[in-house]
Amino acid sequence: MWLTLTGIVLGTPCGMWLVAMLFGTMPESMDYIATYRINSFIYTAAGTCALSFAVNRLLSGKVKTVDMVDALKGQE
């Protein structure tokens, strides 16, 4: 979950910069203004956290049952 939250915090400004760069390369004849609403950021962050939480819950039980020694021996 910490990696998810870090990705959201670092990815939001990077995504805004990427959108600004993409719209900066559009020709003058195309008028499109990028608008950011706080609702979009909240919904996206909540959806990302919910999906990450669900995946962590589904896989945490399976990871505990893996025998690491046998898993590594199978790779030899």
C-alpha cells in the first residue's frame, strides 16, 4: 500500500506535466484546454487504492504458504 500511495503522490504531478507537454505540441488550429477537477483526482486515487488493496488481500494468503526453499530449488 505504501508503494501505491507513493506512486499516486509522484505520478499525479508527472501526469499533469505529461498532459501539458502533449497539449503543447498540438498545432495552433486545434483548440483544446486541459482542465483538472479535484473529483477526477479523488476518484482515480480511490480506485487505485481499492484495486491495490483487493490484490494484496487476495495474494497475501497465497504468499504465506509458499515454501521459499522449494521455490528456489525449482529454478536450478
